[in-house]
Amino acid sequence: MRLNQITVAATDLDASIAFYKALGLRLIVKSPHYARFELPEGEATFSMHVTDGAIPRDNAPHLYFEVLDVDFEVSRMRLAGYAIEAAPKAQSWLWHEAWLRDPAGNRICIYNAADNRRYPPWRIDEPGTNNLHLVIRDGAAFALVKHEGGEGAWRDLQARYGDYKSSLGPFDLFDVLSVLERDWPQLFLAHQSAIRAFVQSDEIELSL
């Protein structure tokens, strides 16, 4: 399952469009009552629909947009004339975040969390041990291998695979999922469930 889009309410469509374009989104659909955007990264889209009713400011969903540099984005939005509701702050949950509102009053967090977005130290599923090595082979083939040799395991892995190109690791489960999601997102989407099952199994190799 993938998230397709988030739709929020708007009162002044043109003002909200200008705000989200300043934030960095790309307008792809516009009608008198509706607008839709693509984001710079990822496949999910973001949209808004004009409403005549009141838009709640409290106890309403919050919108989170991840950026590389929170301080830079806050400065950029201030220069564009938008007020910052909460200045950038390093939070105890390992996110660096700031808050503002769009012209309709929807509350927005711009933040950076890196790997802690999905894999914080307190994540409740088991990460496994640091024995996972991602082997990159000729022909865009990959293998995930359990090996206790630490950083020197590449020598054994090179001898094992005649089409060995390089290897990464050792990783635990969170590390390897994070690397795949960042660098090989299609592999991540196709194999994340199999990788989780593999880590919990007695198998020593998984072809990706």
C-alpha cells in the first residue's frame, strides 16, 4: 500500500497556491475550487479543495514536510512574507522542526529527521544483529547475506560471488532498510517485507 495524496481545505485558493509554491511544491492541476501539487521527491501528491465552512485550527491534522535544511527553509519563507509560528528547534525525539500555518490556517511542520524519521532508537520492532551485508553484483543484482565477519566480510563475499562488485555493511535491519529506501527505493518497495522475514529466519542469503 502507498499513500496517494493528502487533501486539505482552503478558503482562498490563489493565496494557498502561492504559499505552497513558495514552500517548494509544483502546481500540476488547477480548477476554480481545487488544486493539486507534486512534491520535489516521492510519488505522493498534495491537494486542496475550497470550502465554505470553518476550518478547525485546533485538534486538526498536522502536515509534515521533510526538508534538508530547516533553518534555510524558515529563512526563505520569512523572506517570502510568511510568519513562522514556532522557530526551528532540536526536539527530544531527534527531529529538527519549525511550525507555520498556510493561509487557511492549516498547521504545517517543516522538519529534518534523517533516519530517525522511520528508524528512531526506540522503534518497537526488533532491529536484529549487525550481521547483514548488502552485496551488489553485476547485472543490477543484489543479495542480502548474514555474515559475522564484520567489516572484513567483503573478502569472503567476494570469493563467494563470481559477479561480486562491492558490498555494504555490516547493517542491522533498520540500517539496511534505510539504505535501500534512500538509494534503491524500488528495491525497498519490492522487498521490504521479505527482508523483515529473512532477518527473523534461519536463512543466510536473500536474493533481491
